[in-house]
Amino acid sequence: MPSNHVPEREKALLQEINKALPVGLLERSQVLIAKRQAYTLGENEREELIRITDTIEELGAQRLANLAELAQLRGMDLEALMDQLEIFPASHG
């Protein structure tokens, strides 16, 4: 087996981990957040923002689960794996 061989499960996890959020989803979220901050968000838009936020949170939770599984497969702790992959927690400041 070549030394650079990546097991299929690890490869699948890395592909999922490295998937970007859909650009349209992020753009719409930013528009709605700006409207909320300007106090111009309508009720339908508020509901849409909640749905988008829920989706983004679900995708983030799945990414974290994939990272945890990959760390376990590699016999590493999660923080060390994230450092190795240069993945840093988002700051919400």
C-alpha cells in the first residue's frame, strides 16, 4: 500500500468537511441580517432568516461530527486534527 494512500472513509469525510456553504445561502443570510440590524426585516423575511440560520447550524454540526469521526479514525484529538487541517473555529465577536 503506498504511503500516501488515504482510506476511502477518510477521503469521504475530508470531502464533506471541505465543502463550502452554498454562496447563495450565505449571500441571502447576509442581506437578511443587514435588514434585521436596520430594523427593516419583514415577518416573512424573519422566518426565512430563521430557516437559513437553522440550515447553516445543521451544516456546521454535521461538519463538526465529520471532523470528530476523522479525528477518531486518525487516533487524534479534535483540536489537533483541526490544527493539522488549518480549520479554526469561527469567531462571533
